[in-house]
Amino acid sequence: MRTRRGYAIAFIGIALAALITLAWKRPFSPVFYLEAPFFALLILGLAMLDRPIIGLLNARWLVKLGEASYSLYLIHVPIAYLALLTGFNRSNGWLVLAFAVSFSVVVFSFYEEPMRRAIRTRLSGRVRPSEPVEPIRAL
């Protein structure tokens, strides 16, 4: 019987072979409909591995990028559209990508995270020590 690590390595190998083949051959366009299950298999295989990958994925900067991924999801289309309007193309598109990722981290750090903390504080019923509590007046 195969071990969990054996299944993980097999899943990763199958997924990578399929993704590389689909990227190289391109049987039709768009090919991402065929790629999605193999990305899921790749993620499953990586999740089944224990320490080597988990230790790498727990790096502080990768955790920050993961937390900022929703901000990237929200801002990438407007940034791409502005880049298209200003003349960026595929040859210098990496600059747009780098800007979008960097800007998503800024949006997460200075907008999304402070708002998340404020919403949690408000919904938890706790009052900040710096804010005095005013009594409710009877009508």
C-alpha cells in the first residue's frame, strides 16, 4: 500500500506533466478549462506533503502575499485596463504585474486590514479604551 507522501508525489507529478503538456500543445483556446482540475490536483498533492512545502509556504512574505490576494483580485482588472490605455503590452507587462502585486499589498496593509480590525472590534461588542462610552438617553 502506498503512503500518503507517495500519493502526494504522484499527484504533483501527474499535475505538473499535464499542465506542462497543455501549456506546450494548446489543444484549443482557452485551455484553462482543461487546466483547472490539474491545478486542483497539484494543490492537493502539495497540501498532502508535510514539512518541506509547508515550511516554505509559512514564510512571512508569502503569507503577506496570500493575505493580499483578495485585494489583488479586486484591483487587477482596473490596473490592467489603465495599463492597456497607457500603452503597456506583453513585452513590458511584467511591470504592470509587479505594480499590481505591490499595490495590492499596500491596499491590504493600509485599508483592508485596518477595516477588518475595526469591523471585528465593533461586532465583538468590545469598546476601545480610548473611546468613552456614552450612556443611552431615555426618550
